[in-house]
Amino acid sequence: MATCLYSGRVEHTRFGPRRHRFGYRMTMLFLELTPLDRDLLPYRWLMASRLSPFRIRPEDHMPSRRGNLDAAVRGLIERRAGIRPTGPIRLLTGFGFMLWRFNPLSLYYCYDRDDANLEWVVAEVTNTPWRERFCYVLDMRGQVAGKPQILQHEKRFHVSPFMPMDTRYHWRLTTPGQDLGVTIAITREDQPLFSAGLELRRRSLSRRALLATFLSMPFTTLKVVAAIYWQALRLWLKGAPFHAHPGDTSSTAAEKTP
């Protein structure tokens, strides 16, 4: 069964111009988009409520016709790369709270037709407080089996007022298995500015695991957002340079979340 939980830790490190570091524990849901409810059918009682933190709502992610996230991801890759994925797509995402959802980063892992190799990763980034969303399409077809894929590109989306736009993203991605790792390093003129790492360990999906997650981390979304604003305040107090939102330019165009 592909659907499972991943638990571990998120670490953020800012190297300059003001050094800053923080981290927190995180549990995320990893599920197959087609059919969305196949593996989750035994837990529908826990996910059906509009207030459930485990409910996956397509409207909380990229725009999709009739709530079909699977088709939306395939269409996005086809528009950006000229190739339409043919294999299963699996989503790694966080939990919500009540009627409010916020995921700074959701990842769509797109496999080949035989479900043997990871071909694409779509990194869906959401900022706050603007509630804008942008997707980076990452080509994983050159990955060597058993080794992480290293990719880089220019930053195209405003996320933090304490991070300039003229930077580069450096991704280090592994194929999800017993462990799942994601690292994003940001550089400016080849100098390290920031690094965020996600190191997770797979946990089997069960009613007991879902309930334990709910009881131990009932306000995950609120915790993440509170951490973002608290760390922003600390950076401001340290005198970190402030970078205003550049506006709706061709390099930062984003879809507004509902």
C-alpha cells in the first residue's frame, strides 16, 4: 500500500546576513492520487468531516477541474515539460486545522507507467500572508538508483520578506521509501544564504496511527504558521534586511489560493 504517514523533523538554517536556525517535528500524509480514496477507504470515517485535519481537499492545492488533482498535476507537467506522465502520482502534504489549511510545501511524486522509477517531482510552494501558490516542476529522470537527485534553478516566487528574489534554489531529493529526504539550499552569487531540510521516516497507515498523530499534533497547521511568524519576528529584531513583495511580475506569477 503506497499510502502511509511520514514523521520526522524540519530544520531551517539561515547563513547570512544574520545567522539564524530553528526546527520542529512534523508528520505528513503520503497518498496516491488515483484513485484518491482507494487506500484511504478504511479511514473514511476519520477523514469525512469538514473539520478533520486528515481530510485532503483539492481546493487546498493547485487549481483543478472538478477537484481532479491527478489530472491537474499531469497537465501542469505537460505544459511545462511537453511530456504527460503516465504512471501513478503520490502526494506528500501536511495536515490542516478545522476549516483552515496551509502547507508551505507539498510534493507530488510522479512515477513511470510501471511504477518502477520516479520521473518528476512537482514542488507546490505556498506563501503567507499572501496565500499565493507556485509550482516548480523538477525533472528526476536522470536520477541514479539509490542516490539523491541534485537539481537547481532560479528562484521565481516570493516566499519570505527576508529573502531576496535574485537567488538560486538547489534541491536534493530522494525517492520515497523507508526514509524520505528533501533539502533546499538557497544561494546568492554562489554564496550560501539558507537551507531547509526535511528528514522523515515511514510509518504504516492505521486508525491507531492517525489518532495518535491527531492527539500528539492536533494543531500542526497552526504550529507551522506560528513558527513562520515567530521566526520572522526574530529575524526582524536581529536586523535582517527586508525585501518587499515584488508584485505580480512574469517571474513571480502565482495562483491565488481560495
